[in-house]
Amino acid sequence: MTKSELIEQLAARQPQLEYRDVELAVKELLEQMSAALAVGERIEVRGFGSFSLHYRPPRVGRNPKSGESVHVPDKYVPHFKPGKELRDRANNIEV
Amino acid sequence: MALTKADLAESLYNELGLNKREAKEFVELFFEKIRASLAMGESVKLSGFGNFSLRNKNPRPGRNPKTGEEIPISARRVVTFRASHKLKERVEENARIRLGKLEKLKEQAEVNAGSRG
């Protein structure tokens, strides 16, 4: 399912909203979530999961083409932990 | 503080003028559609944010970390998330700014401690 398919499905379920509004609403939700992670804030959605940042310490990497060593600075990467309902449904356990 | 469904509904109310009930319903449905797609075994690709996909895990021996007792972990299907380049870049960019500020504060604190000593 792509973002536009998600928008279509939501629009079909929310006939009182203009298609354009559904599009904007999906963009708004993703923007709020991205902005939260960008400032280091967690996202917690019960039954769906939580997003947080994981720290990656600095390391010496290698350019796979030239074999040259390169310093990779420390960084934070987004991490998602599925919630119980999502875990169980993805694994086809009835909830 | 973490971002919650209530915060997300609030932003739909504030930014797009959905009424409070519509906003709450919309947020609920948004996550439900993603869950439903994954429950059917279909991955979800949200460009600019990231992809949710499914991975099949083989059974493996596990252990109860408290008792040390061995228990088998059955084969299962799990959801994984890969953040998009755009999201990763935003996160890194902001973290660099924060880490940079922290460095400066530390340096300043050292200078201050030095001048006092």
C-alpha cells in the first residue's frame, strides 16, 4: 500500500471530507510525526507501536569501492517498535 | 514527553479545521489502515516518511532471561520499519545541531571552570 492508496482508502471511509482534505490530513500526520522525531521526541501510539531514536556510535567505515577507511560520525537513527496489536495481527494471531 | 494520538488529532483540528470528533476518528483510521494492510501481508510505503514491511523469522531456541530456562521461539512474521532518506536526514541534521550545541556548552563550562580555578 502506498501513500496515495492509503489516502484513497481513507477518503472512501470519510465521505464527509473532501478528497483534498484527506490528502492534507495524511500529510499533516506524517509531518507531525517526522517533526517529533527530528527534535528527538518519541511517538507512542497504543496498539500500533512506538517510534524513537537509537544512538549509533562513531565508527570507522570503509568505502566499498575504493576500500579506503572513512570516519563515520555518531548519529541518531529512527527506530520503530511494533505494539502488541500490530505484532499479533501481522503474525495472524486473532486479537 | 512523547507525541500521542491525542496530539496528532489536535494538529488536524488546529491546522486543518477538522472538528474534534472527525480528527480523533481520522487518526484512529489512519493507523488502522496501516495495521490492516500489514495484517494482510502487504507492506506500506509512505514516501518521505518510511516503509513498513514484513519479515518471516525462522524458529530459534530462546531463553527466559530471568530463569535461564530454555524455551523455543516459534516461526513468526514481524513488522519492520525503514525510515526514508528524507526522515533520516532530518533526524541527523537536527541531532548534529543539538550535539553541536552540547559541545559548545561543555567547552564553555570548561572555560568557566578554568577561569574560576
